[in-house]
Amino acid sequence: MQTCTSPTEKRRIVIAGGGYAGTTLAVRLAKRIRPSDDVEILLIEPNPCQQALSELDLVAVGPPRPEFCELWLPTIFKDLPVTVCYNRVHAVLPDEHAVLVGPREGPHEKVPYWRLVLATGAVAFVPPVPGLKEHATTMWSVHDAQKLQERIQQQFRVAAKTVDREARARALSFAVIGGGATGIEIVGTMAQMLPKRMLDHGLDPRDLHVHLVEGRPDILYDLPESLRRKAKARLARLKVELHLGSMVSSVDDEGITLENGARVPASVVVFCGGAKADPDATTWGLAADPSGRLTVDEWLRASGKPDIYAIGDVAAFRDPETKRTLPMLAQFAIREAEHTADNLLRELRGQPTEPFRPHMHGEFVSIGPSYGVGWAFRFHLSGIPAIIMKRFTYVMYWYEVGGIRIAWKRLREMLAMQR
């Protein structure tokens, strides 16, 4: 087992989780600490590769280039004063100011901390719908995207060998469950990119059928109604068949049955129905809300634990103005990480800390590689401008955590994927 620590007299900040929140926090701290701060930064993350979830549609449906949505932690932290331990937090011991690190089955190393930041993120949520887990692919990792890529390729091979037109159309019927951002991005990319790929396989694009299933009466509820209308108009132009207002009753190897009795034929089903907080978080003895997210105060500290912070998807921060828990969005995870880094620096230097005040600056959703909808600073955008803004936000993140070299590399890869 990798040993995470060595004896030190420095104050140790332990960060559990290397996603958007954990990586942003570690980089910001590393760039702003002074020798007089006398601090050590330890990042604990089992996966050396961070994945950009909102770009998985291009990997799943476009050319097979998984590196497009991967960001390697060894590259990010190569020249920064951050120790990265590729392992997982097994338990939190608040009374001992320590965490146990190691695989579930052990052995475990006890790692003491001065401050602990929990940023272990979320996992895909799959409800107990009959057949859903067995027959649907989730979209939460590069591995999921590669599985979908292979499923699509398999159906292309089946269709190419099928003479009967109706049987061929059944083989080329794909369905996405979930009308949120991830589902819309997957279904839009399918509808735009698969016809060209079918031509490359000698298939007729007219045999393609792409379905979107959403239990609520509309899609993209986080966006203003005018943008939702534009999104539906775009999906209509892409010939996506919408099935709104009825929940999924069951899934089998031939498609989806809805609660209203309707049948959606599909040889491939993708489930994009949401996420839940890291399930390990509820085993750490910290207060959590009914959904399993750790409850925090206005300073993003775990309830009753002033030396433990929780940020990102694993944390349930309640906006003091709206009285609502922040949704699981990358922009909130990044803002929480930046604020926590600044508060940790204030603590190190004996300065008063400041409460977190969330602000949402915008949101963009792609509907295929060349069209998007969204808003920023009260301006509503659609089409190419929205796509540019969506990609720009990720370039800025890559620049923030990796510098100009990584940002430029990712931008070139992004432009290549757009073609």
C-alpha cells in the first residue's frame, strides 16, 4: 500500500477527493501559500485521472478519443507543493483529528490533519426501476462513454447484416432517459453525429430513430422557458422523438415501457437521471441530509466540526437567501473550493474567515457539437455563441488548474472533436 505521509511538524491540510472541487482547492492553496504559513497539502484521490463529465457525449458518440475529457493529476501537480496519495479515505476520526486511508478491505493508514476538506463528489444515481440497471448504460465516466460507443458500434454491425428494413430500424433505435443537461447533451450529439457515422458504415440515416424520455412535462427545468423552447425546437430539427410527462415503468432488451402504457423501442438505452452524493460519506459519522449530502454551515464546515470542511457535490450547502440547497453543478463546486482555500489561508494567518455566498453566473447546455442554449449575466444565448461560451468555461478551468500549456492542449483537442 502507498504510504501517504511522512513525519512532519507542519500543519497538514488533507483534501479528500480530486474532482473539480478538490483539485481547484489544492491548486489555489499551493499557489498562494507562503513559507511562513508552515503548511503541508495532502490530496487523497484513488483515480489519477480527472474526467470532464459534461464532455462525455463527444467521446461516447464521436470519434473514440477518451483523452479529450481526461485531466491527469500527476501533470497538474508536477511542479506544485502538493503531495498526492492515490488512495481513498476509508473513515473519518474527528476526535483524533485523523482519517483512515486505504482500500475497503485494509490495511489502513492513519493520517492526522490540522484541517480536513471532504470533496469526494457524487456517483450516478440509478433508481430501482425493473430492468433499468440491467439494460441501460449510465453516463458518469469515460468508461461509461466507451461502453456506449461500443454498444452503438455493435448495433451498426447488426444493422449492416440485417436485410429487413423494420428489423434494421429497430437495431438503430436509441433512447436516452433524462431531460436534464446530461441527457439533452447525449441525445443531441447522437442525433447530429450518428447519421454521418452511419453513412461511413454503409447505412441509411433514415433508419435512425433517437428518443428522449423525460418523466416531467418539460426539459431543462434549470433554464428559462424561452431557452427551453429553443432547445425543443433544436431537438425537433434533429428529428429527436420526445416522450414527456410519463415516468419509466420498466426497461428490457427491446426498449422502454412508460407508466402511461406507451412503448419506446430501443436497442440501446442511456440513463441520465441524476446523481447522488458519495455513499461513503454517510459512513463517516458526520451529519447528512436525507439525500446523503453532508450538511454544512455558512463557512462550508461540517455541522459541529469546525476543523472539517465539505465542498462540492458531497456537501449540502443551503443558500441563506433562497433557503434552498445548491444543486450539484461544477461551477458551485469550483466556487466553494476557491472560497474554502481563501478561508484556510486566513486561518493559517490568524485572520477572520468569511461566510460563503453563492452566485450563479450562467449555465450552458450543448445540443449536438454545433448548437447550444444558455445564459450568462442575464444575457440569453443560443446556437454557436452558446457553444463557444460552454467550451470557454472549461478552457478557463483547465487554465486555472493546469496553466496555459494544458489549457492550450485541451483547446486544440476540443477543436479537433468539433470537426
